[in-house]
Amino acid sequence: MSPDPSFPRNRWLIVIAGGVIMGAALGVRHVQGLFLQPVIASQDWSREDFGLALALQNLVWGLAQPLTGIVADRYGSAKVLFTGMVVYALGLFLMTQAQHPMAFALTNGVMIGVALSGTAFGVVYGALSRIFAGPQRTWALAIAGALGGLGQFCMVPAAQALIRISTWQGAALVLCIVALTLAPLAVFLRDEPAAQAPAAGGAAAPTMTMTQAISLALRHRGFWLLNIGFLACGFQLAFIAAHMPAYLTDHGLTAGQAGTTLAIIALTNIFGNYACARLAGRWPAKHVLGALYLARTLAVAAFLAAPVTVWSAYLFSAVMGLLWLGTVPLTNDVILRIFGARYIATLFGFVFVGHQIGGFLGVWLGGVVYDAYRSYDPLWLLSIVIGLLAACVHWPIDDRPVEYVAPLTRQAS
């Protein structure tokens, strides 16, 4: 489908629906760190037990993203988004019933990981990239990303209040109801499946199949460099979101102050996400990505070098929020430039695997290292190293549109 330019409300409904779904999905994930201490206190588990569930959530999300991308490209994004929100709600409900770390890992880890692959930016940005074109596409991704950041921001005080006035189980049940309520918004993101969509330049020639597009991408050097960079992104973000509240309380901040840092990240992410998406239409996205990773790494280094205080934590959170999820529309733009929009959800899904492998390592190693050394410092240092690597690998990416040459067919004699 393509929105009629004479009806701007139609465009806004599409973008708002995508932003709200993405904001809810990412918002629940963003507040997982607030559940860490209530869960381990009530269940008598270790931080490693909790960290394993979140690590699995990140890994499953990444491994499932190519599959949900393929389904969205083949059958349409709306069906995937609706199903994903229902699975998300079911995962939240079942995790409240978990009495063993493995049950918690299967629900909060595996089920919600699968749900995230069908409700977050992989499918939402894929749908918007097909529905909109040219400058409207940049606008749509920027607005949806900003709304997604707003959803994350609103989720932090909401989750804090729910946990405070009830229990972590009660908070999860309310979030379950929210997910079910928002599921019907998926209807606004109906797009044309790749099998019916017109070609979109570059690799998306009319005769190209999905299998051929994947094969072409896997042979492209820039595709693998994007994976390496995204791995660093996932490591840094997942580690900070899951473990920074506990890190700050270990250094004398209150639980409320530690939770406020997540709210600050979510608030400034609104502006950072919008700005990065708009920058993708002005400068080469690969250069903006390199600069973003360098700035993020310098922020981590400065935070680690300075004394931990309330204001240093708040300042670090504000800077990190500006650089938080801006990598996603930028990475999406690089893929669009090289391979076109026809199979964007599928190809973004394959790149996203690297992001979530990094997320798995960031969350899991955070718990393992802390339980072994009673310190997160080794993970902070590792975050700096891989951030510098990510800043370097984006510059040599060749982002020119690839030319697909259809294989010769044997003529009948």
C-alpha cells in the first residue's frame, strides 16, 4: 500500500501505530533492569540466573529476527506484528508463574525474545520502508523512532510505580494487558508482501528471489562489517540496560535514582533517534554510524574514569540516550542503499543477529563477571574496546547499490 498524499492523517496513523507498537515492545525490554533485584529477592535466585534469562531473550530475538523478517516480507508485516504482540503478552503472563530459573528463562527469555523479533524495529522499520519512499521514508522512520523512544521513556516510571505499589508479578501482568490492548494497531501497517511489491532499486530487481537476495547479501563485505558494528551496539546497550541500575546501587545510589537513569536514557533517546534518522538523509549513514560509535565509547570511558555520583550517572545517561538507538535507522539506511527495500525486513534481520549476539554476551557476561569478581569494571572496559572496533569498521563499507545480474537460463534446443 502507499498512503495517499491528499490524506496526511493516513500517513500519521500508520507512523503512530508503528511507533506505539515499537515503543511498547522496546519499553518493556528497557525496564528489565528494574525487575532484577525484586525478582532475585523474591525468588532467591542469583544475578547470573536473571542475567541468563535476559541473555537468552537477546539471543533468541536475534536468531528469530531473520525468520520473522522473511515471514513479514513474504506475507505482510501486519500479521507478524499482531502475532508478536500476542506472544509478548503470553510471555509476560507465564513469566509471573515461573518458580524455577529455567522456567523464567523459557518465558522471559525465549518467548519474549521471539515476540520482540516480531514487534520491534526490524518489522516496523521494514513495513515503513516499503509503505513510504524517498524523503517520506526518512520522515516516517524518524517519527516512528521518536515515538518508540517516547514509549520507552513512559515505561520507566510506569514500571517503577507498578513494582512499588504491587509486586514484580503484578507489574508484569499489567504490561501483559497493555500488549494485548495494542495488538490491533498492527492493522495500520499493512504493506505489500515482497512477492507482490514493485522493485525498489539496486538488488531488488523484479526477477530477484528472496533466496538470491540473501545470497547476494552474504557475499557482500559491507554486510558483514555491519554485523560486527551491530554486535558492539548490542553488547553496550544490553549490558547498560540490564546491569547499570544494580551497578549504581552498588555505588551508593538509591533504587529510585538508579531507575531514573533508565528514564533519562529513554527521554534523550527520543531526540537522538529522530536526529539520527534525519541525518541519514543528509550524510552517508555509514559515516554517521562511525561517529556515533566513537562518541558512545568516549562517553563510557569518561563515565568509568569519573567518580560515581548521582549527577555523573544522570549526565552519562543523557549522553548515552542521545546515542542509544540511533544506530538502528542508520543501519537500516545502509542496507536500503545497498540492497533496496524489497527484502529489507529479511536482510535487516540477518544483520540484527550480530546485534543480539552482542546483547546476549553483554547481559550474560555481566552476571557471570559480577558473581565472580563482585565488580562490573571488566565489562565496562570490554565495552570500550568493542566500541572502538565498531567505530572503525563502518568507514570502509561500500554502500553503493549492488547490481544484480540474473543467471542465464538454458535455451531449449
